Amino acid sequence: MKKNSALVLIICLLIASEVGLIGNYQADRALGMGYSGSTSVAIIESVYGLELFKNQNYPQLYQNCGNLPLSCGRVNQICGVIAALLLLTGVVFIVWRQLTAQTLSRLRSIEAQLRETQSRYRAIAERQEEIVKQRTQELEREITRREANENILKQQNELFQTVVNNIPVMLSFYDERPQFHWVNEEWNKVLGWTVEEMKGKNMMLEFYPDEEIRQSAINFMQSADSSWKEFQTRIKDGSTITTSWANVRLSDGKVIGIGQDVSEREKMQSALKASEAKYKLLFESNPHPLWVYELETGEFLEVNESAIYHYGYSREQFLEMTIYDIRPPEDREKLQEHFKNNLEALNNAGIWRHRKANGETIEVEIISHQIMFAGKNARLVLAHDVTASRKAQQALRESEERFRLAMTNAPLPIILHAEDGEILQINEVWTELTGYTHQEIPTVELWTEKAYGERKILVQPVIDRLYELDEKVYEGVFPVTIKSGERRFWDFSSAPLGRLPDGRRLVMSMALDVTAQKLAEERLRYDAFHDTLTALPNRLFLMNRVEKCLERTRRENAYLFAILFIDLDRFKIVNDSLGHFVGDQLLLAIAIRLRESVKPPHTVARLGGDEFIILLENLPAPLSALTVAGRICDSFQECFTIDGQQFFISASIGIAFNSVDNLQPVDILRNADLAMYHAKENGKGRYAIFDPVMHRRANQLLEIETDLRRALENEEFIVYYQPIVSLADGKLVGFEALARWLHPSRGLISPADFIPVAEETGLIVPLGKSLLSQACRQLKSWQERYNFLDKIKITVNLSGRQLQHQDLIEQIDLILGETGLDGSCLNLEMTESILMKNTDMTSEILSQIRERRISISIDDFGTGYSSLSYLHRLPVDILKIDRSFVAGMSDLGENLEIVEAIITLAHHLGVSVVAEGIETEQHLQRLKALNCEFGQGYVIARPLDPESAESYLRYELEGV
């Protein structure tokens, strides 16, 4: 500092000196002296070693000064003043400098303190500023965050409000009553109610009028279990929709209800189901094979059932294959080329060959469409198997050629004609059969005129209808006249062949010459209504005539007609003895005689066999029918001569009139038939008039037959037992098993009322088997309960039908085996008329029966043939005298001698005798006197039910 002050002082002195020098210089210059440099500068530079004024403008100063037009004196004065000032300034400067240095020193000390203080305060300020700044930043961030949160909250509120108001879900806020406090716009939109409108209303009643549904809804809302449930809800306009609801309970107990109108969903579900059904119908159920394959790889992605069925691969096999695998190897290159050139979305790929699982090659028409399937580019392919159609097309072409040849060479007459009547073609057979060429009949009109003449007006409408046909039609048989004039019968049929190029309909007509068939049909028609043997009208012809008579009866109450049913008596003997040829000749002679007995309009018909019918029409009185019947009976008194041999034969006639209302032809015929049988029962060779009693009796017999069948199924037949005793000592030797029918409504029915019907219908066979089984089982039961019964026998009747039954012996063996009864305890009884029908066969069967130690009785002996010869040939053990002989015995009566003869004959043959029908003590004593061994009848005991029979047996054995 001091050095600097001294330096300043020196500089000021030097400047003052320079100023003086400059003044001197100026004076010297003005006097013509030069100046070579500044001594002061040189001194300073030499002192300080500095080049202070080098390269400065200081020399210029001299120049400028040298130019001043001042006088040297003036200059010296000024310079002196300046030098003094400068010196003074230097002194002042030094003093100031020192003061300033001190001041500066103090100031620096103060400044240092100040800096230290400032530094401390600055650090504090910076810290405070940093804290303030930090706090400010935090405050700004907080303000920003709060503003952001407020904006977010505002946006969220706006979003929430927007969502709540626009969400397609009904929202409501309600309490437990439930009372609705708030609903969104969707609620109002769907249900139609606002919060203001719902105030003060029982909305649950509005929504759910049904009490049960309403209570269920209230319970569901109060439960608030978050589950969904559907309700049928009535909206404001009164209609009902399907809604689905869920409820969420808040902490304050109130509930938010969430609901949806699911009516559309149900419709969508229905639509979805319909869509799925359509998919199944269009893809799965499509009758054509369908598949989807990936374009890039050719792999199958999906196939339908028709493809699986048609090609024979399983679904799994298909999905492991590519479309190349169902092509023949030689077609795969062609398929690849096709893919390169055919990339249209919808592609009709034409006809391709495919290979089925069984190796068969088929032809299919392919139609495909590009689709996206499971995220892959794919094609949907429909394959239509045209193998058959292609073959059919080929066959059609061949068929057309064959048709052309067939038309030309057909064995039937064929004609092609157009709807305007032009005949386009006729074949050779047509010309051969009719004699007309195409040139002679160029139109249908000319043909009909030549073939039908005046009848063409009847045929033309039939031909006109042919041009309206859609299918083949049979026109029927028409008589046509050919060129030769001969009349033939042709059966025409026609079929449409489409249209000609000019639009005219084309029809092909063909005919079959049925002339021979037509004549044969007429003959058949005649034969259908006439008997082939006698040429008389048959049953069908007769029934038609009777029906016409009945129709006339319905119109005319007084109209009378009669049916005479004629049956020849003993005609079977003629056939059996002389043969059917002679029998047929006799029938012809009888037909002629009957035809001569009546005249038209009466009808003589043959029903068949030896039965004839005469229909007498428009009778004046019933007596007229009796007169004709009497005349016929008288005519049969004369003999019939066949090949020189005479025959006498009679006829039984039944007469029925149309006197009963609402009769049908079969009813009158039945009535006459019943009357005829009545005539036969009364002696034959006579006539009888139908009486309703006959019909009732026939109905009764039919009813009995029906009841018989039911009774066999229900086991309604029981066995009664009539004791057979020794007439010598009165001891029991056996029982005869007698059938009884315990009818559920009529009670106990006598065998006389049902056995004949059972014989006639064949039901006697199962009935007899049942009775034999019951009787054997009952005797075996008694044998097991009582001793000394080995000699007691059970007698069971055998009918003729049973004897002729091929399984008779097997049935007997089976019954004896099942019951355990020994054959020696069984006696089978049959009438002599049955035994005489076929003695050889009967003898063989009886021998088989005897082999089983079963005894054989002949019932009703003396009432039939009474041939002694068969007694020697047949293995018979017992003869039973018929009750008619026993009942007629008297001291002088004929029957006594017959009974005595039968007993004597039996004893000579070694056969025992049983007399049946012993009803008085006198009969019993006389039979004892004639040495008859055994007897049965009411005087001994009536037929007994099983319990009573057992009591009788116990009494005989034990006396109890």
C-alpha cells in the first residue's frame, strides 16, 4: 500500500516535471530546437524497468502539444500551475491513500466480519430458502395433487353419474321396507317409474300383483345375499317383462338393487338355440358331406356326420388327414394346380374324384367358400356325390338310344302324337296290327274316325285329356276296328314326353291287344257267377239277386219272395260207394230236374256240394212256395238214371220268407238253412218252414259252444260219481265218472245239454281229458286214505272224437303217470256205434289200452249195430245194458227177453254185464234173477259230488 502511494507520488512528480519539460520543449520548438525523447519516461523506465509508454500514444501528446499556438511563457505558467496541482494532488492522494488504506483495512475487517456474518446468515438464509423452497415445492405439489385429485374426483363423479345414468343396468337404492330412495335412468327407462312417481306408493304391489310372487320378491330383496334371481315384473304400462335382480346391503342397512331386463336375453337365447339348430341343420344334419380344411396345410378342421357316413372315415381319422388323402394319387398334382389358379371366395370346383375309406372311388361335385375358422384361413366345402347321377346321365343317353330302338322295334303298337293332333311317328307293330301306315293316319282325328267310327265323339275327350298329363295314365280298354274290319280290344296307356322344340306337348300312347283276355274275362265273369259243374248260378249270383229282392221289399211292403234251401239226403253214400264222378253226374241230373221245376224269373242256384237254392220272386202268397217245395219233393220220388244205373235219392227243404224286417241276404239264407236241418231231424225227404224258435235254438247252441270254451279255460267242469255195485251182495265195485258243468250263472248243467255240442265242435277232446284226469286223481286220493280199495274201479266214458285222436294213448299214459293210479283200476267206456266206425283202427287202439291193464266197456249195448262178430275181435271186458231196456222190463215185455239175451250172450263170451238205469226195486230183483253181475241206477245211488261219494265209500267200507 505504501509502495503504491510512493509510486503515485513519484508519478505525480514526474508528470509535473514532464509538464515542465513539455513546456520547455514547446518553447524550444518554438525557438527551433528539437527533442529526442522524454527524460522522465526514460528515468521511470530505468528506475522501474518498465516500458510504460511504449507503443502508446504518448508521443502523440507531444506532437499535439507542439501544435498548440501558445506562447512559451503562458505555457510555462500553466505547466507550473499544473505541476503544483499535480504535486498537491499527489500529496492529497497520498494522504487519502493512507486514510483510505486504514479505512479499507477497517472496512476489510468489518467486511470480513460482515462476510463471515453474511456467510453464516447466507447459510442460514440458504437453508431457510431451501426449506422454504422445499416447503413451497411441497405445497405446490400438494396443491397440484389436490387439484388433480379434485379433478379426478370431479371426473369420477361425472363418470360415475354418466355410467349410472347410461349403464344398461337398473340401479336402485332402497331401505328394508322396501321404500325406493333413488333409481337411475335405466330403471325409469325399463320400468317406467321415477323416484317422484314412486313416493307414497306400494311399488311392490305395482311390480308384483300376485301375492305369492310379491312376498317372494320382498324376501329376496330383504335377504340381500348378492345372488341373482329372475321375476316376472309388471312395468308402468301394465305389461310384464322378465327381470333378473341381485341385492347388495350397505353398512347402514340400506340396499342397492341391481336389475336387468332379461326378456331380450331370453329372446337371444332362443335365437341362439335357433342359430345352433340351424347350424346343426345346415352343417351337422346336412345330407351332403361338408368339411372345413385349412388353406395353408390342407388339413381337415371339421367334418359333418354325412361326410363320416359317406366316406367311411371316423371323425378322428378325418382330423388327422388332409384333403390330399381323399384323392387318388394320380389326381393330387391336378389338385395342387387347381389351388394355385382358383382363389375365389366362392368357388365351384367342378367334378372331382374322391377315394372312400373302403378304397372305392366316387365322383363328387365340389362347391367351396373361403372362411375364417378357429382363427385360420380355411374353406368350407360341400361335396355332392354325383357318381350315381353321372352314371344315370350315361344311362339316360343309353336309354334314349334304347328308347329309339325300342320305339322302332317294340312288340307293342306305339304312337307319338302332339297336342294339335299331329301323329309324329307310329312303329311297325302298329302298322302290322291295324293295317294302317303313317301316311294313312297322319292325324289323331283320322285315326279315331277309322278305328272308332261314330263312337269317336266318346273317345275324343279322353284323348284331349292326355295332353294335360303329368304322369303315366291307363286309359282303359277300347274296342277298335282295324283296316280289315275286324274288331279288336286294345288296352291303351299314355305318358307325357315333355314338349317339342316348338312348344307343343308330346305324348306317347301304346296299346296292348287284350282281345283274348277280354273274351277270357267275360268267361271268368260268367264263371264267377255260375257253378262250373251244373252251370247254375252260384252263391255270389244268388246273393246279388236276393239283395235286389230285399231292396224291392223296402220299396214295396207287400212284395213277397222265398228261399228254398235244398240238401240231398244221404248223398255222401253215393260219393263214398260209387265215386265222385258218378256223384257229379247225379248232381247234373238233379240240377236239370230242379231247373224244370221252376220257371223265370225264379232262380235255381247251387251253393256247393249237395246243396241247392231256389229263389222264388214276387210270390202272390206263401202257399205258392209250399206248392213248389211239394212239387220238388214229389219229383224226387222218381229215380235218376246214370249210365243205365238207377238211383233213388230224397231231399230235405228249408223255406224262409222275407217276413222279418231289416233282414240281410245272409240272414234269409241262414233261416232257410236252419229250416232245412229241422226237416232232416224230422225224417228227411220233406220240407219245413223257418220259425224264429229255430234261430233262437241255434243261438243257444252257439252260446253254449262259446261258454264251453270259456268253461274249459276257467275249469268249470266237475266230476260226479255214480256207484256201481255187485247185484249179488250189494257191495261197491266202482264208480262211473259223469261230467257236470257248474255254470257261473246257470248253475249245474246236465251233460245232455252240452255233450252233443262238445262232440260236434271237437271240444269233447280237451273236456274228456280233463274229466279223465280228475277221476283218476280222485280215486288215487281215496286209495291213499282208505285201505282195501285196490278192487274199486273208476269208469270213464270215451267219445268217438277221443278214440280217433292220435294222442289218446299218450294222454292216458301221462294222466296215469301224473296221478299214480294203476291201470287196472281204470275202466274206459265207449258206445258200440263208435267201435263199429273203424273196427281195425279201433281194435289196435283197444289192444294198446288193454296192454296197460285198463278194462274196456261197451256202453248202450243193444241200441246200435249189435254185431256179434266184433265182440269176438275186440278186446271187450264189460257190456252195459242200455237204460231203455232196463226201464221197459216186465213179465211179458219184450225188453225182458232182450236183457236176458244180452246177459246170456255176455256170459257165453266171458264178458261181465252192467245194467244201468235201475230205478225200481222190481228192476233190481229181475236183474238178480237173470244173473246180471253189476248194476247202477237211482235205486242204488244217484250221481254224487266228490264229498258225498267219499261219504258213501266210507260207509261201504267202515259202516260209518
